[in-house]
Amino acid sequence: MQVEPIPQEVQEKIEVVESADLVVGVLAELNQESLVILCDALRTLSGSPRIAVLRDDHAVDPSVDIARTNSETAQNHATTFLVPWPLLRPDTPDTPMLSMSAAYQSVFAASEKLGARACCVIASKLETPEPDWVRQLAQPLLEDDVDLVVPRYARHKFEGLLNSSIIAPLMRCLYGRRIHNPLGPDLGVSRRLFEKMIGNDRSARMVGEHPIASLVPAAVCENLQICEVCVGARIYPPTDWMNFSSLLSQILSPIFADMERNAACWQRMRASLPVPAICDPVRVSEDAGTVDISRMVESFRLGNRDLEEIWGLVLPPSTLVELRKLSRLSLEQFRMPDELWVRIVFDFALAHRLRTINRDHLLKSMTPLYLAWVASYAHDLETGGATALEQRLERLSLAYESGKPYLVSRWRWPDRFNP
Amino acid sequence: MWSQVKQELAQSTARFLARFIGLLPGIAALIVALLASILLAWILATIVRRLLTSMHFDQRLARWGFPSLAEWSPLQSPTLLVAQGIATLVVVAGILIGVAAVAPEWTSLLVQSVFAYVPNVVGAVLVLVFGSIVARFLSRSVLIGAVNLNLRYARLLSVGVRWLVVVLAVAMALEHLRIAPGIVDLAFGILFGGIVFAMALAVGLGSKDLVTKSLERDAQKASDEHVQEPFRHV
């Protein structure tokens, strides 16, 4: 991971603060009231830490100045500084993940500059935000010596599907930790973890790398402490179908790149273990109703018809035969077995490593396959509640874990005959 | 008179035979050089093929980002392409040696004209290879993008883009080779202009209603998705 140098005009802004124990980068679009609540919650942290809250300087109300915010602090409470920070711009339409990455790097750079013990990034808005959820995210870093705090969002069955279908179960099977949202995006990171990551990659910086994809692998491979904090349901943006495949490519590429970097580490891991969770899981109500999967199945059938020559370079013949059979099923019968889906993900990860075809093409061509899995998953959970959701995702995670020997074997001997 | 004719005939036959006998060692040398070069080419090609096969050259090449080279190769194998290329070079060298034995001045003329043409051939080959790579890249981009947008005619679009680029590359290569440049220019202009004109007509006149309906349907679908889509992916 690279830490971007801080520009001169930003240096001047941060020099007002001098030093901080905790840096909180606010990437989410919070209104002034929410920001004040956030600062108030942070002030209740024990040990009177100095906290710098970085906020996009275009969104900061000029009527709230740093001096006023600071003057409100009491003797035995934490001190918060609201710092206008021009580098937090996660919402670039075409490359949101790369922009998010740049924003993370900017928060890390500020943390390093201020000598902070830890930093947090707040990138989401929650459906029913508890006033102190940000404090819960920061507390283990400062008080319990935890190195990485990841959120455990209350989940709706049809939200965060990319995380449920690939990211979380893949990370669990690779790195042996049952983390529900390994990419956050609301995360707490200790200085120790951040320094280790800089130390690892200072000699070989990679431009455009996504730091949040590397946090969990780095923490696990360095034997650092990880914990989960339960928070409410996250508000997800509606799907932008025009750019969906690009987004898929942007998210999966750094994860697959990290697999390549940490191959020695994840090949050693066997079974998965739960990570300590601070709190009880928050449950959300689910609407039981029918969902329309025809568009996704149609997309898969079209992909199966037209992308077979590309998939043929990546997937073994047996998988292609199974996909062909799947494309002939009716909507009611449409089910993609988890084992098939897991092998597809593993084969794409391997093709990413081997550069079988252009990496962007490779990951974008995965979109119809992903939609097929989502359609199958939607079928399974159409009328299911929270328990069915948990069971379904656990079944998928176990399929990933039992498929790991296949991944290890193909990773080590990619040229070996694979029918 | 008859004796003069006989004398002339005898002299010309003697001259021809003398010239032919003078050429025989050269022709024998040409045949020997050719046979030796074929033998050497076969040995070298076998060695190179075995060496490259043991190195998994085809797979490595695909991994290094040149999978399109396989398409241009015999039996889809770049190893065979390299081996046969080396064999051809050796045989050509053998022919040149043989021709030099028959008539040294022919060789220098042949070599001069061949070498004068080499830059054109190299340029044309580079244009073709580059064109093939670009055509494949663009056609894949279009195919994947169109499939992800649920366009039914994705393959047609992809093949269209591929052929446009290939036709352009071939026309440029022929121009480089100076093969019937006037005809190539004219044919390319007619073909390319014809395609663009046909597309413009199709969109502008024939498919106006179809395009309008398609765009309306897409817009409607997009707005419906925003309202009803329960799935949140990222």
C-alpha cells in the first residue's frame, strides 16, 4: 500500500492540530447535526484522547470552526478537532473504489503525520444510526489494543450481495477468519497494522492499490488482533447497471491481487475461526415477497451464449458443461450449486494470477456468472427470514472452505490436466 | 550452303553443350545445397521444437500476454511457428547459396531486391500483428460490454468491430507492400465508406422506429429497476 504525500495547503490545515491519538476520516455524507452527534460520541471515549475528525472541506459548514468545536470540550473528556480535509472525495462516478482507496490513503497519511495511535474511516450511512456506533468502532483500538476493527452490519437478505457471495466467504476460506464485512468500508485501524503494511510494501509500491482489500490479509498474516463490532444495517446505493461490471472488476481485482501476494500465508491456513465480536448481532425485519430474477437469468443465458469463448479460456470443460446445462433450466428450476460457483470464483482468481486474458476483461466477463448465482440465491431466500439467510450464507462459506484444496492444487500446478 | 548450315548447327550445339556442361557443377551444387539446407532445417526445427515444448513456450507466451499469436500459428502452436520460421530461413539461405554457385551475379541481384523489400514486409507484418491484437482487444471489450448491457446482438457488434479493424490493418499492410495500391485504396474506401453509410442509413431511416422503441424500452427498464430492484450488490 502506498501513503500519498500530503499537499502543502493540507499540511497547513493539519498543523493546527499538531498531534492526535485518533484520526477519524468521515467520507460519508453526514449533515452538520450528524457530525456534531458523532463528535459528541467520540468525546465519551475514556482516557481523554485527542481526536482529529477529518471532513471533506467542501461539505463543512463555515459557521462551525475548529476553535468553537474545541472550546466545547470538557476537562475529563476527549478533545475533538474538526479538520477540513480536501482529499476525501470517494464519490467519483466512474471509479468509486479507486476514489475510496485514495481517501483511505489520505486518512492514513494524516494519521501518520499526526502520530495517531489509530484511525477510523466512516464511509457509510446506517438505516437507524445509533449515536455512538463510531465510538464503538474506535474504542477497541484505543482501549483493548485491537489492531483492526471491522463492522458487522445487520443485513438484509438482498443487500451487500457481492460481499455475501464472494468477498466474505473467500476471505474466510483463504485467511481462516470469519469476518462478515472484510472490506468495511467503516473500519478502525491501529498504528501497528498501518506501519506493518507500509513496512511490507515500501520497497514495492503499487499505484492504484485498494488499501481496504489488504487490511484483513495483512492483519491475519501478521497475527494481529481483529474484532468485529455489530452495527445497524447499512444503506446501500442503488445498483448502477451501466457501470456494474466495472465496479465488479475494481473490487475483485485488488482482492485477487492480494491472493497472489499472500499465497504463502493463505495456503498455510486450514479451518476458519470466528473473530471476537463486541455486541450482539442486530436483526432487521425482512419483507417476504417474490423477486424478479428473470433479468439476471436472461443476462446469464446471454453470457453463456456469447462469452463461452472467453469463459473457455478460464474455466475447465466440466464447469462449462455444467453452465450449459444451467442455462437450459427454466426460471423455476434455476439453481446454481454453491460448489460450481466456488470453483468458478477460484478459477477466475487463478486466471487473474496467470493473466490468461486481460484482467479487466476477465473480471468483467464474470458479471453474468455472478448474476446467475444471485438469481439462484434469490430463489432460495425468496420467502426465508433471518435464520434462513444465516444458514444459506453459512452453507456457501462451507462450500468455499471445502473447495479450498481445489484452489490450492490449481494454484500450485496450474498446467496440470483439469477436466 | 548445306555444309555451312551443318557447321553452324554443330557450332551452336557445341556452344550449348559447353555452356550446359559449364552449368552442371553449379546445378549440382544448387541441388546439394538445397538438400543439405532441408536436412539442416529439419534438424534445427526438431531441436527448437523440442526445446520450446520442454519450456512450455505456448503457455508462457499466453501468460506473457500474446495469446493472439496462437491464432496465426500452424495448429494453434507458436512453438511450431518458431520452428517452421527457423526452418524456412535455413532453406532460403540454402537456396541463395545454391543460386550463387550457379550464377553469382543473380544472387547479388536477388539479394539486393529482397533486402530492399524487407522493410516493407517487416512493416506490413508489424501492422498485421498489431492490428490483430487491437482487433481482438476491441472486439472482446465490445462483446463483454454489450453482454453486460444485455444486448442481444452483442456478438454481431463484436464481430463487426473486429472485421473493421482487421480490414483496416490488411489495407494498411497491402499499402506497405505496394501491392496494387490504387485498387487497395479504392476498395478500402468503398468498403469502409459503404459500411458507415449503410449503418447511417439503417439507423437514420430503416431502423428509426426500432431504435426509438429500443431506447424507450431501455429507459423504461432503467427507471423500473430503480423503483423495484430489491438487490443491492456493492
